[in-house]
Amino acid sequence: MVTRPRAGSSVFFPSLACPRLPAVSASRPVPADPAPSRTRRRPARREPEDTGRTFSTVANPESAFLNRELSWLAFNARVLAEARDERNPPLERLRYAAICGSNLDEFFMVRVAGVHRQIAAGVQTPGPDGLLPRQTLDLVRERTHDMLRQIEQAARRTLDDLAREGVRFSRIADLGKRARATLRERYLAEIQPVLTPLVVDPSHPFPYLSNLSLNLAVLLDAGEGEEPDFARVKVPVGVLPRVVAVGGHLVLLEDVIAAHLGDLFKGRTVLAAHPFRVTRNTDYEFEEEEAEDLLATIEDGLRRRRFGSAVRLEVGQGMPAGMVTFLQERLRLAPEDIFRLEGLLGTADLMGLPVDRPDLAFPPHVPAVPDLGDEEDGGIFDVLSAGDVLLHHPYDGFEGVLAYLEEAAADPQVLAIKQTLYRTGDDPRLLGALRTAAENGKQVVALIELKARFDEQRNISWARKLERAGAHVVYGVAGLKTHGKVTLVVRREEGGLRRYVHIGTGNYNPKTARLYTDLSLLSAHAGLGADVSELFNHLTGYAEATYAHLLVAPDTARSGLVALIDREIAHAGAGHDAWVRVKVNSLTDPGMIEALYRASAAGVRVELIVRGVCCLRPGVPGLSDNIRVRSLLGRFLEHARIFAFGGAGNPEVYFGSADWMSRNLDRRVEVIAPVLDPAHRDQFLRILATEWADQRGSWELNVEGAYEKLPGDFSAQRTFAEARHSG
């Protein structure tokens, strides 16, 4: 006889308890035991969740550096605050909760996996904050257990709000007779053929569980006096949508499968079904130095990445202890790496619900279309000959960059196009422009970074398509990732050859250009063109390069930035008003942090907008009391990097692709360009000032290592958007 899963085995959201946000005191000592017992859990100190304050990122009160992993988790806590903020429409709050879940997935796949690897390698060297890898892992486990519960709580509350607006998730049992019949037809026609039931017994070993896979652990009656059989059914998320829409209801795919397990295990009695999800180490290092064919090496590495060791197991709250132990042993995980959740596993899958309710989302954002001339005006190259063009995405559309490439591809006077490609997306216009240029006989060089994490397969596909079109495809420099965002166009004109450049802070990806704030400079400046030409010769031919204007990592970026900071220190010593204003995604490099500490001690005012991880500790008397740090979040992901220096009354401004992290300054090819046009320099400074004045999405980092939400509703992002359309 075949039965339905037992009561209590549903994988839908039950009601959730209200967890509190933990806090680490700034005065809390570093754990003394570098290898604590696997079964011992340090009690978490907690704060109420809605205080507008994150937990402390100080892991060692004796260190001048904040803990990098705790700082990342504090960033995710700030994103989580947006998921709780009822000023955001409910579909947007759910999107923020999904982003939190996706962020945490990547954190485990890369950062936590890296800490595990350090422990396995026996690393006994403390990090900049003074902690050993084992101590860092202990703190991370404590925080992530709480954070996962907070994410599911935020999702649960938002789903309740959506239900009141008519967007409702339903259990199978709550559906009407007609809806259940329709769902069963869809299950038999579209879902069951994709499923593969796998029983574990002496002749069927425990199956491989792929990274981020959602599964049902199924117990089957094996007969009187026998232990139940264990079976695994993979929920085919990605192949099929996680959320199924039927008869005005939304149903989770795993609920649909669980309700029809009797059809999948015909002749067996299904005793129970419980969801679980596995996260694996994806921080695979490619041995490119020894590779004869880098593309083949990357493809092999991608296959091997699928088999990384497990670093996290998420299970439903109702899963029996014996089944949890069974999975834990098969995956070789410590008890602290098991996460019991009361709600949905894999919140990231809620990123795009099949719901068309504009009234429950942000109003559509329509970027301004930049005026870059037309054929009657001589086109974009005549516009650039008259002066540089600065674009502020997404308030200015990415259309201007695409038009620049498309016009270059079609212009018979253009002889060559050279471009770096890091994360390209799948927009056909960008690929089409480069293919058209190659087919038109132009010299096309595409420097494609095959090692862009999680975009390797797409970049390999682009490389092959461009090679077939006749483009010269280069895979970068061994040992470095090419992360700079530059394009060079060489054009024949009356006075001879002329170079045009695009330099940006964001990827050549039209999709993310609608979601990220970035800056693009289109220029015919001869000095910038000569520098970019030097850069490409260096990257493709290993020629020695000298730059008159650009700061290029790993060669001159670090030394150039430190020299600019030191210049402000000298200005302060001479009695001038000295200041440094920086906007980056992350600030973790010890050398750059120490340079900022020196500036603070010399009396230089330092204002930092660091969206994500910040290991600098502001406000410490005698060390960093002249430094203030804020983090800005919002509807759009803040992605631009800007570096401004007082210059004794004549400010110098730079922008580019590099965060202030050791990997960016030492192990990547990054491009940082000066802003040479005085009007554009003033515009950059206004951008920094407006973002510093933001209240709506801004948090300030205090001396205790905690972020505090700024009061008020002034929004820099809203101001920029309104200015584009009012102007």
C-alpha cells in the first residue's frame, strides 16, 4: 500500500519564532583555545533585532583590524535590514531576503570553505586581526546560525504581508479540488519525468549531492521488523522553477513532489519526507602556471569544482536526529556545520516569483538616454572630439557604451577595437558588436578573463564565438585576473590615427548596468589613449609599459594611491586643509589601512564609503579618530570606486575598477584613471558629497565595530534619478 507522507513532513513554511540578533562586545577577549571542541558552542550574546545596529565586528580588542568574515556578515545584516524595512514594497523586501540567502550561499562556498582549507592545511599564522583560522570559524558558525534564522524570519513576515495582498503560498491540502487535479496533471507531465528516485542500500551507494542542491530525504517502509529504507529525490531547481503557479496559488516545487511521492515509489509505503540542502567548497584554484591550454584547464577545473567537499548541511526542523546523523556522516561534516531551519531552505530561489504585481514593487526605473550625437552631427566620435563624456549608471543608460561599440564596429574609418571582458552577461548587442567588427575586417582583440568566479563557463562560450568570428582572443596574464574595464578604439582621421577610450568601474554587462551604480568615461584624450594602448600591448605581448596618467595594478596602483595619501599628509603638515574621500566596495588591505591610519594621525580628514567588508576600525583615539566610515545600500547596488584627495585646494580625483583589497592591488590587473576635465572632477565630488549625505540607506561604523543606521529619509539614489529626469 502507498501512503502520503506523514503529518508533519510538509516542507512548507511553518510559523517561525522571533530570533534576536547576536552581538560581540568590543571588549570581548579572543578565544584562548585555537582548536575548540567540535561539540561545544559558545553562548551568543544578543540584542533586539530592530535596534538599527549590527553586531560588533571586533574579534580581538587588541587589534587595529576588524575581522574580515564578521565584517562580511555585518554587511549581509545590513542587507537583511532592507528586507525588514516596511518602507520597501513587499516584493522588494522578499528580493532583499533572497539576496541575503544568495550572499550567504556564496560566503559558505568561498570564504567559509577557505577557512576550512586553512585549518586542514594546519595554518597557525594569525590573520591581521590576530585570530587563527579555527577561532575565525568558531565565530562564523555562531553568527551564521543566527543569520539564517533571521533571513527565514524576514521571508516569512514578507510572505505574510504578500498573502494579505492576494499573493499567497499554499499547501497542497489547502488547494481546491480543481487546482489539485490541475497540479497532478502538471506533475505527471512536467515534473515526474525529470525526477530520479535513488534508494541507498548495499547495492546502491549514497549518491553524490551537488552544490546548492535541494533534496528530499525519503523514508520507505521496508517491512515488519526492518529499518526503513532511505531514499533521496533531488528537487530539480534550475531545470524547473522553484515556485509553481496553479489556479491563483503559489506552491513550492518540493511540496508538489512530496505530495506525489507515492507515484514515484510505486508499491512502497512512504513514511516521511524531509528537505535538506548541501553547500560545497567552490574555491577551486586553477593551476594555470603549469597549464599548456588555459581554456582546457579552466573547463577541467569547473568539472572538479562540482565535487568540492561539503561545508554546510541545511535540514528541515522536523528531520529526525537519526537521519541528520546519517547525512552528516556521509557528508563528513562537524555537528556545528548542520543548520536546522524552520522555514524554506534556499531563500535565494525566491529572487523572481511568477507574480505580476507592479503595485507591490519599486516603480520602474527608466534610465536617461545620453545624447551622443547622430549621423547628421558626425556621430559619437565627433562628440568625443569636442570633449569627454561622463555617464553615471544606471541613471544614465548603458546605451551610450553600446552605441560607442556599435558605431566603432560599423565605422569604416575604425581600424581596431580592443576590450577587456570580465563578467559579460548574455546580452547579444555587445557580442554582436565585436563579431560585426571582426567580420568587417577590423583588428578585434578581446581579453577575456576565464577565471571570473562563477562566470567561467559563459566566458568560455564567448571566447569560442569570438574566435569563430575572427577576433583575437587573449586569456589574460598568468597568475593574475584581468579585472580592469577598458576599451580602446583606433580610428583613421584627417590628422592621422586617433585613439578613443572607454574606462569604467563596472563590467561590460548591460543587465547589471541597470542594477548597479557605476561610472563610465568616454574620451578622446591623447594621453589616456596612449596609456590604454600601452596597457593592451603589455597584456597581449608582455611588453614593458609606462603610464603617464593611469594607475595600473599590480604595477603602479598601490604605490600611486599611497603617494596620494602621503601627499595629503604633507599638506596637513604644511597647515593646509587636507582630506581623503574614498568610495569602494571593500577595504581589507592592511597596507592601505595603515596608510589611512598614518593620515589620520597626521590630521588628515578621511571619509570612507565602503559598501561591504571594512577591516579598518574608525574612531580609535590616536589611531583613527579622524576617520569616518559609512556603508551605503539602496535599490541599486553601489559598485563605483572613486578616490578623491584635497590637493591643498586643487582636488585630485581618480576612479576605476579596484577595491582596496590585497587581491585587487597585488593579484589583479586593475585600471584607475584620473578625472582630467575640471567639470567632471566637480561632478565626481558632488556624487561623493551627495552619497555622504544619504540617510535612507546609510550606516555608520563605530569604534566598537558595529554599524548604526542613520536616521532620516534623504536618498542619494532617489536624488540622482530625479535629477536626470528633471534635467
